[in-house]
Amino acid sequence: MNLFNLKEKVAIVTGGNGGIGLAYAKGLVKAGAKVAIWGRNSAKNELAKTALESLGGEIMVFAADLTNAAEARDAFKATLAHFGKVDICFANAGGAGPQGKRLHEIEEDDWNAIINLNLNSVVNTYKPIIQHLIDRKAPGKLIVTSSIAALIGTGFSAGYGTTKSAVLGLTRSLAVELGNKGIQVNAILPGYIETEMSSNAPQAFKEATLRRSVTGKNGTLEQMEGVAVFLASESSDFMTGQSIVLDGGHTIFPL
Ligand SMILES: NC(=O)c1ccc[n+]([C@@H]2O[C@H](COP(=O)([O-])OP(=O)(O)OC[C@H]3O[C@@H](n4cnc5c(N)ncnc54)[C@H](OP(=O)(O)O)[C@@H]3O)[C@@H](O)[C@H]2O)c1
């Protein structure tokens, strides 16, 4: 078995131009994978490409709003044209959605926007890749970034908790549908990690999260690299429909 070696593998990382997605991409490049970064912001995409190339990676980037299925299909076509195949996909792009409001106070458009971003963008991303893997009769790895918000009550952030739970249901469903095709589908559930998205969280929330970490620390981006390699590699071939929680013990701490 090739344990943690991703040489000759091609991986897509959505939202890979910063934060947790860029950390996944760094891990994948270090393990030998070629990586396609999909994100909306071209300037961020280019910066990520440069950073990943400095680690020795073969990288392509594509600017797409993944809430739009046609743009996701275009991103996939461009990736296929560049690398010739895709083996691995991290559906990581996401955002916080409406914060600080009770459900009945959230506008319909804002509710639909977070469903589109955190759930429908994952579906839009996965669909062309699933078809491609089935057509190639190739093994594959689909990984979504959920959150510990899927496991705990996220009051005043119902859109986030709801969508991060929904992708776990999607993960289990796809694991069943694709299991006999050699495609594993899993989820990563990070606790609090300082990124562009999480830096906007209220200070009280950040302090509470730190108190709940039994390690006394929040997570770091570097700590996201290894789990990405594990789930992308042959080492996780017998694992599907599952979730890996990396939260410093937040969700097992009874305080
Ligand atoms: N940070 C945490 O504490 C934490 C904890 C648990 C889970 N997560 C999850 O981790 C994932 C990454 O978040 P992050 O914390 O690393 O924040 P981040 O740095 O803000 O990353 C979000 C990424 O998503 C991309 N993105 C957003 N909307 C998009 C769209 N419509 N189409 C395509 N790409 C889009 C962004 O790229 P552009 O700006 O170019 O659009 C960016 O690369 C999210 O799913 C988040 O829910 C984060």
C-alpha cells in the first residue's frame, strides 16, 4: 500500500485559495498530488498558486462561484483539460451565513444564500466529478469540510449548523451510492481555527471556544494538512461515510 503517497493523483480543493482549504492543498502537494484550486477571487487564487508552487506543486486555478452549477461544471472541464483526470475532491468552500439572529428573524434570501453556499455548492462540485470517476471506473475520494457546528447546537447561527449537518447526510448517502465503485466519501469537522471567515466571529464566541478546548488551544492551519492527506490516500480506503473531528476536545468537554 502507498500509505500517504499521492504521486500521480490529481486533487481539487474548493475554497483552496486561503484558510483551511489552502492548508489541505499544502498537505496534498507535500504528499505529491497535483492540485486544482477553485475559488471566486482570482487574485487570491493566484497567490495560493504561487505559495503551493513554492512547495514544489503542479497547480492550476479557476475562478468560479460554486453556488452556480454551470460555473462548477466549467471549473471541472478546465481542470480536466489541464490535468487529464481528477481523483480526489475536497468540497471545502463555505461561509458563516446569517449570524446573531434567531431563525424567525432571518430573511428568506439570506437563508437561501447559506443553503446555496454550504450545501448546494458541494452538490454542484461533486456531480461532475462523480460522473467522471464512474466513467473512468477509477477509485476516488470525496471529502467535505463540515464543522463541529454539525454536532452541537449553533443558536443564532442556524443556517450554519443546519448546512454543516446536511453535508454529513450527503456524505453518508454518497458513501452508500458509490461504495461498490471504489469511491470513498468522508467529512472533516474542524473546531475553531483562525481564518478569514472565523475572524469575524464575536470575541465572546472565540473566548468560549478556547475554554472548551481541553488542549487549551485553538487549532492551527498546519494541523489540517495531515488529515487531508489521510483521507485522500489509500490509507483511508476502508473508511467511508464517516466524519473526523479535529477540535481539541471541544465536543467531548462537558463544561
Ligand atoms: N475556520 C473555522 O474555524 C472553521 C471551522 C469549521 C469549519 N470550517 C469550514 O471550513 C471551510 C473553509 O473556511 P475557512 O475557515 O478556511 O474560511 P475562509 O478562509 O474564509 O475560506 C472560505 C473559502 O471559500 C471560498 N468561497 C466562499 N464562497 C465561495 C463561492 N460561492 N464559490 C467558490 N468559493 C467560495 C473562498 O474563496 P473566495 O474568497 O475566492 O470566494 C475561500 O477560499 C468552510 O466550509 C467553513 O465552514 C471553518
